[in-house]
Amino acid sequence: MDESHLIEHRLSSRELFKGDLLHAFHDTVSLPDGTTASREYVVHPGAVMIVPLLTGPDGELQVVLERQFRYPIGRVMIEFPAGKLDAGEASQLCAERELLEETGYTAQQWALAGRLHPVISYSTEFIDIWFARGLSAGERQLDQGEFLDVFTATPEQLLQWCCDGSVTDAKTLTAALWLQNVLSGAWSLTWQAVAGVDIAG
């Protein structure tokens, strides 16, 4: 498919801000009709999100979730565990690290579901969506200054919270869609052990 009539080309770039996490730029671009426009955006190193699957005390499927205060919007959010990629860090290793640090769980099996771009209008950020199962509980290793509650819910409860507005976090809404389709059999996952060996399931 020819997309050349949609492409913008950078003419110049100016750094606006460089912080510990975010790096902002102001670019001048050439539009497809030959005119110019300004684009402001944030460069982000990328992140992972984990959908941890757990068998509850009555044998029912549960997911591990978090409650965390998000300062920019001033409220406590329900989210799946997630975190930023360190420089040079592989996506699955980041997912394993973040799951352990935030929840205390380790997983025997992992599946990469896909990738989402949460704010395409002003950020380069991407989030890799990982599913994890075969969980074993352990001690959390929260970063200094990090405060969050870990809890479990059934997929039905999560979907209801998405429906009634209790969950508004974009990545968690996307993960809920993915979870719903996986559980219905509409979408499949390729599970691997931690060492990267394919397994049945």
C-alpha cells in the first residue's frame, strides 16, 4: 500500500527538555502538500506490562493487579504490573524483573502477546504486553519511594471495572481486551519457559 501521501519529513529538531524519564523535542516538518508544521513530542525508552494469571483458592482463574496513585491525574488507578525498560534490557527480562519487584511473583511460563503505543500523538512510547503463568509468590522489591497495593480479581471483575469506568488506564484496558480474546479462544498465545523453551499450552 502506497502511504507516501501521508508521510511527514523532519526538517529541523530542537531539544526542549531532558529529564530522568522524558526527553522532549520540537520539530519542524514538511507535510505531504509541501507546507510546514510544528510537532512537539516526547521520546520514551519503552516499557512492558504483565498480565499475571493465577489459580484462586477455589480453582478459578484470577489476574494479579495493582492499585497505585498516579500524580499527574491525582487519583489511585487499577493497573496491571508494568515498568520502563532499562537501557539495553531485553523485553522479557524487564517483564520478569518488574513482576518480581512490584508483586513478589515469579513465573515459570511467559507469552508475548503484542505491542501497544499508548499515546501516538505526542510520544514514542511503546509497551510490550506479556502474559505470565505458573506463578510463585515471594517478597516484593519495590523501588525507594514506590507505594502500591497488589491484589487479585477474576477476569469478569476486571471487565466489569473496565465497563463501569473504575479502570481507565489505557494499557490495562488494552490488556483486558487481549485477555478476553485469549480466554474465549479467539486469540492464541505461544507460551515459553523462562529459559525460552517452547512448551505446550
